[in-house]
Amino acid sequence: MQGFEFNTVARIINGAGSALELAVQCRHLGVQRPLLVTDPGLVAIGLVQPVLAALQQAGLEPLVFDEVREDPPEATVHAAAQAARDGAVDGVIAVGGGSSMDVAKVVAVLLGGTQALPEIYGVGQVSGGRLPLVLVPTTAGTGSEVTPVAVITTGETTKAGVSSPVLLPDVAVLDAALTLGLPPAVTAMTGVDAMVHAIEAYTSRHKKNPLSDNLAIQALQLLSRNIRTAVLDGSNLQARENMLLGACLAGQAFANAPVAAVHALAYPLGGHYHIPHGLSNSLVLPSVLEFNAPAASELYAELAEAVTGRPVAGSAEAKTTALIAALRQLIDDVALPATLQKAGVKAADLELLASDAMLQQRLLVNNPRDVAYEDALAIYQAAYGAAA
């Protein structure tokens, strides 16, 4: 066995209603005046108010920043950081999806050190500390509550990542009650996103290790067995709890064994078409797996039973075929569009998308099979679903 390194969150709290006990975590961290980062949609549906009230009733003085939107731009990060400075906060809490958690991570670093935002982009560029940080996901997908990465939009179609162990929070709080209001489409997209995290972590060419492998398999079992129920009956708390935990485990897996070509080809779809990240992953997932199969069938075969929920007989190639078929069926069952064409992507843009995908070399190097421009174009053409 090769040596490996595994980093994760110091503390994970899992349980319905646990978000109402955030004051306890704040006190443990010495936080009295936290910045609470969230988005206007969650505020509008009343999801944030009980959490805020619980903090206030416990004697804390939270300052709310609720201007986060999907794919947060640098301007949002700067606005949140300025609000935190003006409010003299001593810690950061995020209650929201991946975007809110990413903003909270970066703000905690900016206020805890002396670096400017451009200085921390990249891998291992954070040189200082951060403010105490607590992350509370409201979707079961990104796993951002247990990853050392934040992604910020830097231009019209460009994004940049901050990757550093410093971004791992002090506490991740998994409260499935906060996910009960997720619409079916969001539940489906974020759920498939989490499944992709697990699949790509298990097959990552670099840093794959026994801990991430076991987390990935457990995540796939939880997610594949509960996603249909969570989509069809969003009030099923048990299904929601299983989805949230599955997304967290998948997050821990890919935080240590990084994702690859599915994500690399998904990012241009988000950049050019503003397709939600989870749906972008879903759209290219089967075609990427088919491309990877010659190099990864032994590993895909090991995942087949976790996704299908039943014994799968035959060769590694047969099991890989069963895995891909099961994923296609799952995508159909949760009512996500199955092709790029159905998602509104233009055939004329496939070459541009393939060119942009080749810029994601930090992800492509993790793929079990090398991906050249011609390969990326062929994958997009297969995912398009019609003669492109």
C-alpha cells in the first residue's frame, strides 16, 4: 500500500434540529458575534430565522449577510468581508448551499489573516489562519462543509478555487430538517452531484486511499437508496437524513481523493450556460464513464452493487455496463434531462466547451484515462444525445 494523507473536519454533528444548538458550538470556539452567511432565498422561506433566533436567545450577537447567490462573484466575497470587518465579528457561520459555505470559508480566511483575495487562489496559497468557522449545509450535494476548497467566480465565464486545509471548518453541522423544503429538482441535482463526488473519488488516479474508498462506497449506498424517495417525498426525514449524510461522506472522500473528468467537463456547461453544477455533472456522467471504462472497469465493477443495490454478476466489463445503465435509469427516475440537447446546449458550442474543458488540467490529471481535446469533444457529442 502506498502512503497517503487524509484530512477532514475536526467535528461533525449529525441530527435533526442540531442547527438550533449552534450557540453551543460558538461558545466552544469563543465566538460571541458571528457573521451568519446565507442567501436571500433561504431567508424568504423562513429557514434562517429559527437559527438566528436561537443564536440571539442564547445571548449571541449574530450579524447576517444574506446576499449570496449561486456561483458567487468576487464582489460578493468583498461585500461579506467588509460587512464582517464593519461589524467586528469574531467568527463565521454559513447556513446554506455550497455557494454560502464557499463565501464563508473565504471570508473567514480574509479576516483571519493579512492576504488579499487574489493571493489565496490556487493550491496551498493560504499562509495565515482564519476566524472560527461553522458550516451548516441546507442541500445534500456539494459536501462543501467537509472540503478544503472554495470556488469563486472571477469573470463572465471563469472561476478560481482556493484550496487549503485552512478552509476546513471547526464544525460541520448536518441538520436534515433544514433540507425538508428543497424542491424536487434541486434534490435531484444535488443528489447526483454527491454521487459523482463518490464515484470520482473512488476512481481518482491520484491520492486514492482506503479511507476515501470506504467513504465513497458508503456514500453511494446511502445516496442511491434514498434519492428517489427524497425527490418524490421531500418530507421524508429519514431519506433526507440519509442523503445529507451521504453527501457529507462523499465530500470527505473527494476532499482527499480529488475529482476528475466529469467535473472538468461540467464546469464549461456552468460557465457558458449557467446550468446548475449538479445538473452539469449529471449530463456528462454516463458518457464520461463510458469513455473511462477501458481503463477503469475493475473499479467501476466494485461500485456497481453499491449503486444498483443488488448483486451484479459477470465480468468487470459487464458490471461496468450495469453501473452505467443504473445511473442512466436513476437520472431518468429523478426527472433530470438526460442529454445536453434537452438541457438547451447548442451543438455548435460543443467545440468551445471541449476547448474550455481542456483548461481544467488540475482535474483531468486525476482521471483514470487521459483526456485529449478530441476525447472531450467526443464525450460532449455522446452526451448531446443526437448527431452533433
